[in-house]
Amino acid sequence: MSRICAVCGKRPQSANRVSNAKNRTGRWLYPNVHKMRFSLKGKTTVQRGPVCTKCVKSGKITKVV
């Protein structure tokens, strides 16, 4: 499963892990996405794909059970 939100397009970001000695090594920050069935706000078509929890909480989508 791809880690890209189907609604807002949020994707993994690269960042630095910083130790106490200020050594910097690369790391990845992944968005919190879940695969679910949903419909966009105001539309009746049902889609299935990865959606981040920020889109679910803000009401951009409605979950279809």
C-alpha cells in the first residue's frame, strides 16, 4: 500500500535524527494513513484508498461502512 493520502496528497517526508552530540542521520516521517472506503464531502461515489486521519477528523470525507 502506498503511504500517500488519496484526498490531500500527504506523503512521507525526510528529516534528520539528531543525537546528543549533534550528529545528524537521515530518517523518514510517515503520515498516519489507513485504507478505507469513503466518499468525498458532497459526492455520492464511493472510493477505496489510503486516507490520512487528518482528513477523517476534519470532515473532508465520510466513511462508508
